[in-house]
Amino acid sequence: MASPSDHHATVIDGKAIAQTIRSEIASEVSILSEKYSKVPGLAVVIVGCRKDSQSYVSMKRKACAEVGIKSFDIDLPEDVPEAELIAKVDELNANPQVHGILVQLPLPKHINEEKILSQISLEKDVDGFHPLNIGKLAMKGRDPLFLPCTPKGCLELLSRSGISIKGKKAVVVGRSNIVGLPVSLLLLKADATVTVVHSRTPDPESYIREADIVIAAAGQAMMIKGSWIKPGAAVIDVGTNAVNDPSRKSGYRLVGDVDFQEACKVAGWITPVPGGVGPLTVAMLLQNTLEGAKRVIGQ
Ligand code: NDP
């Protein structure tokens, strides 16, 4: 008979799932261009030269090219005046070839992020960060035009792994505007009973132990131990943390918010870091751009 230590969670392969979604998108994009001579367009705006932002942006631009989405590359200097960035967003809002606008965050300190995000046309808000889109996400009976990519990706991973949400107890670790809060709203919409824990929550493990679904988005390397996980739970690890690793050429490696090795012995399903949520975030951005284009074309 198998002992509990023989248990191994099903590892959800985010890379493979994202690849499937990207091929689905690529075939829809080619139908759009054959039938309507329209190519979906995504404007990716980057301000300054932060290394991490540059690598995310180049990944997004490459992904566009792969599925046939036209990417509009806007690279602005670190000291660009706020008014100039707003004018650029307005220009993209008015460009009919652009169906989605993404402004890579964080922006330099002298620029008001909320002002910029609110400037993006609702119909082109493929990141789903416009306050009106988030507001609709929070309201019963309303649907935003776009769902934020990482939260949408988390739910896509659950559904494509055959994990139902309705009636389940879900715990979200983190309450940020870009991950924790919107993912908790999406889970609520999908009929889970949701608890959100954050840095001021005493004894977070007592909540996590009860959860059928855990979404970890705290940005704290391996804070969630195997013993905190309910046997059979689905664990989606959004956390992406660099930790020192002298055995690597780079000197570091990426780990999640969950102790993966430990959690594998208890969880029913788990996403790895890297190769879990990350690839889905990019796939959802492409999907949102396609949706934006289809809405304009009337498909
Ligand atoms: P933020 O730093 O904006 O938010 C972190 C949240 O976690 C906050 O709500 C904070 O609480 C909470 N938190 C921090 N420490 C603890 C703790 N010890 N216990 C419980 N809650 C805690 O991060 P983001 O939401 O932007 O990102 C979270 C993680 O997800 C990061 O590792 C990031 O790199 C990763 N990420 C990955 C993406 C992907 O595509 N894979 C995309 C986006 C993010 P409080 O509100 O009280 O401060």
C-alpha cells in the first residue's frame, strides 16, 4: 500500500497550457486576417530601462509576433514628462490599428500611475487595470470588458486542469491591485467562498489549512510550508522570487511563495515556479488583445 510520503501532486504545466492557448489564438488571428483583412494590434509602452521591465516587454512583443498580432513598440526615456506620456496614450487610443494598450509598470516616480491607467481607453485596456474595469469586476451582475491577465491566467489554469471552483473554499494570499484583489473577485464571481490574507493577518496558516484552493501572491519566497496545505488542495503559486544560488551561473534562481517540494507531498495539484502562472499571464494578454480586436470587427 502506498504511504502518504509516496504521494505526489499533479504538477500543472503552465508552459504547455499556455502553448495550447497560443495556438488557439494564432488560428483565430489567421481567420480574422483571411476573412476580414484585419490584424489585431497591441501597443506595448515602456518608460525607462529597468532590466526586469525590459525583459517582460520583450517577452510580450515576441509572443505577439508568434501568434500574428501586430505589436506597436513605444520606448520612452526615463525622464519623459507625464504630459508627453498622456499624449502618447491618447494617440494610441485614436489609432484604429491598435486594439490593446499596455503600459508596463512600474512607472518612474514623477509619473502618476493611476492617471495613466485611467487615460487608456476602456475598449483597449487589455491589462484590465482601468478603475472602471476593476470596479465592474467587483460588482454583481456586471462584467468588465477585460479581466486582468495574471488573475485570469490563474482561473484558466484551474479550469484547464479540471478543477471546479463553485462551492469551494479559496484562500488568496496577498491583496495587491494587480493580483491578489482581482483574483479574489474572480473566484467570488466563480462561486467560491473566498478569504484574503495579507501581511497584517495573524496566523495565515490557520486559513490556508482550510482551503481547497490556494492562490499565493505575496512575493515571499517559500513562505507557505507543506504542513499548511490541506491534503488534495489545488495550489496556484503566483509568487516569483529570486533567491541566491551560487551553484547557478547567474548566481540566483526563481522560487515561488510556496515550498514546492514539501507541498508536492500534500497538494492535489500545484503549479511550479517558473513554468506555472508566468506563461499564462502572457497568453491572457494575447487573448485579451484578440478579444478587443474581435469586438471592434463585430465578431
Ligand atoms: P505586492 O508586493 O504588490 O503585494 C504583495 C501582497 O502580499 C500584499 O497584499 C501584502 O500584504 C501581501 N503579503 C506580503 N507579505 C505577506 C505575508 N508574510 N503574509 C501574507 N501576505 C503577505 O506584489 P504583487 O501582487 O505585485 O505580486 C505578488 C507576487 O507575484 C510577486 O512575487 C510577483 O513577482 C509575482 N507576480 C507574478 C506574475 C506572473 O505573471 N507570474 C505577475 C505579477 C506578479 P499588504 O497588502 O498587507 O502589504
